[in-house]
Amino acid sequence: MARFYITTAIDYSNGDPHLGHAFEKIGADAIARYRRLAGDEVRFVIGMDENSQTILQPAAEAGLTPQAWVDRLAGVFADTWARLGISHDDFIRTTEPRHTRAVVEMVERIKQAGHIYRGTYEGYYCERCEAFKQEKDLVDGRCPEHPDREIAWTKEDNYFFKLSEFRDPLLKLLDDHPEFVQPTIRRNEIRNVLKEGLQDISMSRPHRIWGTPFPDDEEHAVYVWFDALINYLSAIGFPDDAYHEWWPADLHVIGKGITRFHCIMWPAMLMAADVELPRTVWAHGYINWEGRKLSKSAGAPVTLDSAVERYGPDPLRYFLLREIPWDGDGDFSWGRYDGIYNAELANDLGNLANRTLAMIHKYRDAVVPKGAGTPLDDRANAILDGYRSAMDSHLIHRGIAAAMELAGDANAYVEERAPWKQAKDESLAAELDTTLSALARALGRLAILLSPIMPVKMGELWRALGASDEPAGMAAYAALDLAGRQVDRQAVLFPKPE
């Protein structure tokens, strides 16, 4: 059994979860669930970035200590991910002792290797990104990620990491292992940054109020990004030898706005500490509203709660992963969400399930009959190849499209075979058995393919087909046989709004 270690970016503890957070977690969860279906042993880690200086102000305004503030938000985020069906194996918090221990070890290793020195930094600093910015990277004098905020000129004594030394090794990494940064557009962006040259970066902040104390100098805190990236190691037991059971990570899932940290700073840190590099960093795009990035600080027109409440968690998971390409940006709108829900979930998939189960009840006393293979089975097996290719490439939206081709083929098969007519002619009993058994298999296969996307709803569909467990793995797909199962006409899978 292969192992697959997948992570997401850990979330800032400066506000409640929003739709952008959810998109990343849902997408990574779909990949993790797919890998489990494929037979892999998966470790899926998410968590909270709690050592940020940005939490001090909201905590004070709420009348809470920083620790009380991050404890409250960790609970809010954990509840949200449970509501959305995120199947993570660990929820790492950077205030945990296991994380602090890993950070101290990494800093010590990098220091011992001669890659840290003390100096003075002077330049622009975005409080929201908690990152220093070069003037050429600003847009109209502001951070492109937070154009609604002023950017501050900062001068301070810091410890520095010799990032400049890693330009050539990082370029060689991209040449030798282009899969390290995906999709291609993000790799090209990183290559261009590297070709311009790298500057040494601050890895501490002075006047420590909150954060991991810098080793041997408690007047400084470890810079939050330097601290946060190490969570991918601390979550699997670094520096104890046990971390090798899961490292290197197979996939870091992040937003495209933080590629420089993950694709330049992080691998340089690992090289400096003589730790193996992760295999792939996947940078997904943004959810837009009418062409503009959804922004909590600018006042988003859609909240995560309102999106979940519209039709429930699983339809939201489906819509986001179907509509927002995993390798690019996409738009969210209520009209588009309503249209996709009604056309694809309520009609194409939901109606197929409802009438297939109803006909098996009516014509075969609720028992799936035995029937020969059909062209619908052949199509299902052909579709599997496209689905697996898409999902193996982390192109979730294409995986969904492949699965929904099977729903379309099954609906066409119903119209072609007209089982209601076959049921009226006793001489066509065997033909009716073939029709109903093929439709039941199609539904079972759809439950398998779409279970990483809609785990709750597809679990309901699988159990309606007479099973008592969760959808079978990929190994059972081609030879799926549901004959003899007693189906259950459960509630409508995707009810249309009144």
C-alpha cells in the first residue's frame, strides 16, 4: 500500500473562516478521499497559524488574551471543517509544544550550517501578509494581495536567512523536477522570480510579544512565515525519526498568493537544514465575484454560512470544485450556483437516482435483478480512465466532468430502453432485468466516483442501493455487481427549492 501525505496551508487566526478557506480545504479533502479510494494510506493535515502578530489587535479589541483568542478561533475553524466533511487526520496548531520544538530544531540546524546572521532590515512591510515587500512588487504603492490597506515602511534589527545563496539550487530544482511547482503557470512565475535574483530575508521580529522565541535570543520571535512553514514537519513528529514515515510530503496545497513562501523560501529552508524536499506544491487560484477576488477585508458579497445554508455542505463542495478550476480562477455567483444545482444535481443525478430506485421497487419488488453487461457498462469503464487521469493530475473539475458524463449516459440509456414499456410486455422480462441492473450499476459507480466530492450524499446513494457501508474503492468499480441487493427509496437526494 502506497503512502500519500497531503497538507493545506494553515489558516491565520485573525478572523472567521471564509469561502476561500473552504475552497482549499474542500479541494484537498477531495484529493485525500480519492487517494483513499485508490487504495493509498493517506495522512491529511490542516491547521492554524497562531503565531501571527496580526492577532494581537483583534484579541485586545475582544478583551481576550492572545491564547484565549486563538483557542476560540481554533474551535470555530474545527467546527466549520467538520460541517463541510473535511476528513483530515491532524489539526496542527503552531502554539502547540510539538510545533515549537520542531521550529527550534530547524532554526538550530540552519544556524549550525552557517545560513543565519544578524543585521538591520529597512523596507516596506505588509501587516496583513506579514511579509516584507520590494517596491517593484507593489501596485499603486500597495500590496497586491491587500490593496485596501496602507503598507508601512519598517526599519528593525533582525536575524537574516541567507536566501540569496539558494537561487541556483532552486533553479536546478525546477529544471530537474518540474513537478515540484504546479500548475505550469505558477512554476513559470517562480522561475522568473529566481532569475531576477534573491535577497536575504528576515527570519525574526524584534520586541517579542507573541510567537515562538528565537533560540538563544528571547528578545526576538521567529518570523511568522519561517515558523508557519515548519508545521508540515511538526505535524508528523519532526525531529524524531518517526517523521520519515510520512516525509517527504507528496502534495502541499496552497493558494497562488503564497507561492514565493512555499516554492522559494520553504525549499531553501529545507536545503539549508539538510531535510528532503516535498514532491509537489500545488497552487490553486482564487474565487472571484464578478471578476474580483473575494475579500473578507473588503466586504465579501457572499459568506461561507450563507453558501452552506443554500443547499447544504455537499452541493457547495460540488459547485466549488466543479466551477472553480483547480488550476485557475473562477467566479462564484448565486445565479450560477442555483443553475448548476438544479441542472446537474437535482435533474441529471438526483432524478436518475430517484426514478431508477422507483422502477426497481415497482417492477422487481425492490431487488436489483441480475442482468448481462451493456454498452452503458462499457461507457462506464471508458469514463473511469478519464476520471482517474484527471484526479491523478489533481484536476478535480475535470474529474467531476468525467463522472457526470456517466450520469448523462445513464439518463440517455433510460430514454433509449424505456423500461416502463418493457415492464408492460412479459416477453421482455429479461430485457427489463438488463436495463434495471445496468442502471443500478451506473448509480453505484457514480457513488464511487463522486464520493470524494460529495461524501455524505454519495454515502446515502450507496446505501440506498442496498449496502450498509460506504462506497467501494476503485478496485471494485469495473466488476461492480449489485444483483440481489434490496434497494431503499430514501428521501430525494437533491430536493429542488420550493
